[in-house]
Amino acid sequence: MIAQLLLTVLPLVPNGAANPCEPLPSALREYIHQALPEYEPASSQDFDSSWISEKSPEDQTDGAPGCITGDFDGNGQRDFALVLRHEGAVVIMAFRRVGTSYRHSLAFSRTDIPDKRPLHLALFRTPPGEIHGGGFGNSPPQHFKNQNPGIAIVFFETSSVYLYWAKGRWHEIWTSD
């Protein structure tokens, strides 16, 4: 079973490169320890093992359901988005690389996602381009053209949301309800 999962996931790691999320770079681990001492990155074992089947053809992964990398803010450096465990809940926090350090921000506004294992969500990188979403219930349709990669959070069998960095903060577009 593990071998089959590895054969499924390995081709999705860009250019056959090593997974930048496992282990996290020591500078990022140290930053999390210093800046967010009560937070802990979720491990791949915390997630439902079928996470990769939730991937759309456009979505990309680094090989771990709770971590994705990309130049989300357009400064030319590798940023990280992580699922972190904190006080019985999980949050999606982004860590933008700025020079030799990181700056963190809550990337997704919901902080009421229970830390109930297995977690039924996954993070995927979405390439730059136009995003269409919204239009659910009374909300108007939303469209955005992102110049940088974005983050797709897929909640298994329920919904998904696209996150993008613009004007100094994270923005959300729900792509399904």
C-alpha cells in the first residue's frame, strides 16, 4: 500500500526534486518554534490517505497534503503554506520568505477546523492564471487573474477555496461550496 502511494505521489513532485516539505527547512522550523511556539505542523500521517485523489488536473503538489511551496508573493523566493495544529484545531498559515527569514500570516480565515484525524483536506499549488469562483447562495461571482501561484485548499467531498496574495494580504475565492 505504501509503495503504491509513493508511486502515485512521486511523479507529482516537480522535476523529480526532493520534497521541500519533509523535512521542513531548518530555518523555517526554527522560525515556527520562535514565532509560534504553540503551533505544530501537521504530519502527513495526520491526513486521510486518499488526499491525492482530490487533486484536479491544474493543481500541483510537493508530495505532502499539509504543505505546499511556491513564490506566492512574487518576490522570487520560495514560500510555504502549512497546515498547523493548535489548541484542538488546524489552521492554514503561510510563511513568506523575505531575505533570510520568514514572515507568517494566517492564510485562511476559518480557524474552526477541528483537529480530528484523519484530516479530510489537502493543500495544492495552483499555477498563475485566472480564477473563477463565488456565485454560491447570495454571493456574487468572483474573478481574479493571479500573476503568482496560489493555494487551493480542498476539503474532501465538500468544498474548495483558492487563496492568493495581493496588496499585502491573503484573499479567498471559494471555488465550490
